[in-house]
Amino acid sequence: MAGKLFPHPLLTALLILIWCLLVNEFRLGTLVFGTILGVLIPIATHAYWPDRPRVPRPWRLAVYVAIVIWDIIVANIHVAFIVLFKRNSDMSPAWVVVPLDLRTPEAITMLAGTITLTPGTVSADLSADGLALLVHALDAPDPDAVRDEIKQRYERRLLEIFE
Amino acid sequence: MLIDALIAALLLSGAFFTLVGSIGLLKLNSPMSRLHGPTKASTLGVGSLLMASMVRAFAHDDGSLHEVLVMAFLFVTAPISGNFIAKVHLHKLRGKPDLAVLPQGDSWASTSRE
């Protein structure tokens, strides 16, 4: 019964939150209407999204988001320095292959998004079998270090959240 | 007064990082390297500008949280457009030995033959 009424509980919570933020003014009526939308939209779109993404430890997402925001700030300053003061000929751009331990599509999407958002690396492609990610690094004298950092810092945490 | 200084600092840092992103776009010399410029402008650059707007709204008006939504949607969509540009570049590289080779001898999704 609960599964029929709330096919995607996380989506319901997210829709309520987004509705409250959109209205931008907190009243009880906003919350009630947000809840109505949060219940109706997942039911209406259920047919297009038969699998429920499993997120066994969603609270760890908060820690992950905080780390990513911190990394974005640090990496931005680092890359700004590279762009402004390093000559093109001194740079060593490199393709980095990151073998994946993650299997959930949602988790791989999040990892690829994180890599692109943190400056200095852009994720470009996934291997045809979904077991490796192709990443381009702006200035990487040591491509293996970039790969190890991505695996240690981001993928390990995503594994804890999603699998 | 202190709040105004904070707002000004946030605006200036936002402008600075957006400018650096554009300089990167001009200065860097390969298509893949150029892609790194705009990813900066869209994260910390726009992020600081939105932060400034939010601080101002809370200090002088009722407060507004729309900026959080703008940031969230931007952070979700920016990697997708970056990925699209990277994919176009990969298709142009098709057949050239420029790309990193996969250890198992498998192929990348964009360049595979099927």
C-alpha cells in the first residue's frame, strides 16, 4: 500500500522541498500543496520510471556535498592560477582512465558530474561496457595521481552512499 | 556596513572567476582544455554572485531562497552540457590514436563501432 502511494519516497521529499523553495515564502498552505504535488507527480510518472534507485545511506550525501563544494572552491583558485600564470607550452593536459567500482547508473552519473564540476578535470565518456570513465585533466604531470584522487576522494564515498 | 562589504567581496570574487573562465576560453589552445574555462565560470563564479544576491536579500529585504534552486539546477545541468561538447570532440577524434587506450581492449561508448 505504502509502496503504491509513494513509488519514489525520495522524489516526493525532493518535490516538496523544491515547491517550498519556488514559492519562496513559508506558510502551511505551501507545505500542503507541495505535499499534494509530491504525492501526485511520482504516481503520474511512475510508468516512465519503473526501477526505484536504491539509496541505502542518503544522509551521507550531505557530507559528500559539503566536501564537493569545498573542493570546488579550492580547485577553482588552483585552476585560476594555472590559467592566468602558466604558459600553454608548460601545461601537460592528459587523458585519464578511471576504472569504476560503482555499478549503479545514478552513482556513476553523480561521479561524472562531480568530476566535471570540480575544475581541472572534465569527464568525457564512459566505456561501452560501463566499467571505466574517460576524464580529461587540464594540467596533470602525473595522471595516475589524478585517477587515485578521484577514486579515493569521491568514488569511495559514493560507494558508501549507493551500494 | 559589514554586510555591504561582504556583498561587495562576493560580487567581486564572482566577477573575477567569471573573467578567468573567459580568459581561459581565449588563451587555452586545444578544444578539450578550453572546456575547463566555462566549468569554472559556472561553478564558483555564478555561485558567488548568487551568494551575494542571497546575503543582500536576507540583510535588506525579507530574504529569498530562490538562489539555492538556481544553484542546484545549474550544478545538475552544467556537467551535461560540458559532456555534450566533449562527446562532439570525441567523435571528431574517431580513428586517431590520440585517445587514452582502455586496458581491457574495450572501446569508449562514443567511438565504438556498433
